Amino acid sequence: MAGIKEIRTKIKSVQNTSKITKAMEMVAASKMRKAQERMRTARPYADKVRNIAAHMSQANPEYVHPYLVARTDIKAAGIIVVTTDKGLCGGLNTNILRLVLNRIKELEADNVKLQATAIGNKGLGFLARLGVNLVSQEVQLGDTPHLDRLIGAIKTQLDDYAEGRIDAVYLAYNRFINTMRQEPVIEQLLPLSTDRLEQSEAEKSSYSWDYIYEPDAKTVIDELLLRYVEALVYQAVAENMASEQSARMVAMKAASDNAAKIIDELELVYNKTRQAAITKEISEIVGGAAAV
């Protein structure tokens, strides 16, 4: 059995760890609220761009943007993997990377050439270990994602798709459901599906007018669809950051709770060991007195 001093040292160590995890839990809770607010405020912009782009595409059927053209024979594809820069967030990165690995195996089984973009350190390390062709990357985004940094990373994939070097682009990230649940998903980013640009009856009535184009409809549609795709990636990064802080808060709370249980168990062992030592000393004293 461990000595009293050793048990006391273990209790002190676990208490120090518990203080750290509790502080990290509180920091993650604060960042989570800000990340959720940032995620929600980004949605109206993407919806507005989507509605205008959908209305303009229907008003100008003679021009079809490359992002809207479905390609039946997929020989090459790109994937944008959004992960966190830091760990200690439970199984968040493990779940999305497992999903990405399965998709990579499916594409390789179909003899599809793959190229990847990594947003976040965890995904970058994972793709590098797999030996996937990395065409761009962006790490250390901090607590606030900036669109200008994301544009540079995803531009390579968008340009390759527009020029026909790849036939599809997928986006992998953790979708924020609520504080306790984050869902790993892989969505088709390009070509844009009809579901993404489909309008409800209320939206159609709200966008029933036509526009005056400057310089022309083609240029405006090109810019709008590019901004819409960029907004989709930004929204994915924002949701992934909200998921990260939520998962970290839950993980740190679980760690703090486990530390409290371990401390209780160690204190019980400590008390038993101390009582046994006292009993032994008393027995020795009594035995010595009886011998005299």
C-alpha cells in the first residue's frame, strides 16, 4: 500500500489538475457563447446571397455558371477538411477525421484522384500522415475566423473546379446542433445542388422583381455565386468553432467531475492508511509497556 506522504502528493496533484480543467471549462463556456453568436449572425448574409443568386439564375436561363453544372463522370475531386487547431475537445476531431478517411477510401476505390485543403492543425497533420495531395492549408485561425484568410486557402480548389481539373469539391466539418451535440458531416460544395438554390414560395414572391445589371448579368452572377460559396465555407468554419468550444467545455467539465471522484477515493485511502498507521503505533506502545 502506498505511504501517507505519497497519497497526499497524489491528492495535491489531482487538485491542481482539477483547478486547471475548471478554469478551461469556464473559458470555453465564455468563448462558446461568442462563437455561437458569430455563427448565427453569419447565416442571414448567406441566405440573402443565396436568394439573390437563385433569382438571378432563374431570370437569366441562357447563362449557366460552371458551379451549377453537374458532372456525371467524376475523375478527380477536392475535399476541404475543417478541424480545430488545438486538442482537449473530446472526440470532435476524431469523429470528423474518421468520416473523412471513409470518404477518401471510397474515392480511391472508384479510382478518383483526390486533392485536399486543410483548415486547422489537426486536419493538416492527419492528411499529411495519409499522404494525400495537399494543395492549400490555413492554420492558427484563432478564436475569430476571418474570411480573407479562408479565401486564399479555398481559392485553389475553386479555380481547379472552374477550369475542369477536378469534377467535385466536398466540405467536411462539424455541424453545431446544440451544446451537447455536434454532428460530423461531409457535404458536396461544388457543383451547387438544386436544393441549395431552391427558393420557397415566400422567397420567390419577395424576389419577384428584376435587376438592372452593371456591367452585365454574367459578371454579377459569377461574383454572387463565388461569394455564396465563400459564405458556405465561412459558415462551416464558424459552426466548427462553435462545436469546438462546446465540446471542450463538456470535456473539461467531465475531467473536473472525474478529478473530484478521484480525490474522494484517494482521501478515503489516505484516511484508512493513516488510521492503520496510528493503530500500529498504539499497538507497539501497548506491547512495549506490557513487556516492561
